[in-house]
Amino acid sequence: MSKAMQQATCSCGFSVTSENRNEVVKVIQHHAHDEHGKEMTRDDVLAMMKQA
């Protein structure tokens, strides 16, 4: 049985989907920093994450 897909979407429309929750967190954190100059904590990203 495969893991549930996790997804997080930025307000700009950038989205990442993965079975790996840690991967989603890292990608969104890098996107927020590189594209928006913002720092997001792991908890920030987990709060915006949903099952895809």
C-alpha cells in the first residue's frame, strides 16, 4: 500500500506534491525563501499541507 500524497500550495500558485512530507516541507521552504524572501518554519508548511 502506498503512502498518501501530500500537497502544499503557495499563494502565488506554486504547488508541490509528494508521498514524502519532509520533501514537501523542504521544497516549499526553499520556494518561499528564493521567490518571496520569506522564511517558513516546518510548522508553517505543515499547517498549509493537505492530502492530494
